Amino acid sequence: MAIENKGMQETAPKAEVADRNGLQKRRSVVGVVVSDKMQKTIVVKVDRQVRHSLYKKYVEKTRRYKAHDEKNEAKVGDRVALVESRPLSREKRWVLQSILRKAGQAPEINV
């Protein structure tokens, strides 16, 4: 029986292979616009909290992403959602997905 299976390889059904090798879900992040001085480009600051390995306290880490804004609609202070894309320039790998809150607007409060 082992000799018969030696030449044959087990293959997954076509649907499972397509799911594994198909399009991956694009990453998305939410942050605040800190600069809109470039043409069709915004700089977005994304904060995340990381637990310190020794002291076990949460530390805020910040990262800045350059994102493509085709219509120049995002302004400084806006809260925006970005989605990952193909490289558009040396540093631009994100695209503006939507503006979640304009600068100066009060956040929604559920009462």
C-alpha cells in the first residue's frame, strides 16, 4: 500500500487552494492627520498601546504613515481610516479610505 501512494501526492480541493493563494485581506489602520502640505499626500499618526515586557505597564507607541489622498479632502486634525495598497512612491503604501471625523467636531456620545 505504501508503494502505491509513493508516486501520488495528496492535493487539496481547488477551492481551498484558491482561498489560500487568493487575495489577502488588506490591512487597515485608524489615525489622525498631522500634515496635509503635500499634493495628494497626507501624513497620518497612528497610536497603539504596547505592554512593557519588564514593567508590565502600557506604553504608547506612535508611527507615521504617508497616505495617498486623491481629492485633497483630509485636513490636519481629521480622524481617518487608511487601507494598505501597492507602493505608490518611495514611502507611500497607504490610501485614504474614509474620513471618520472632521477636525473640530465633537466625538459621538451614546447616551
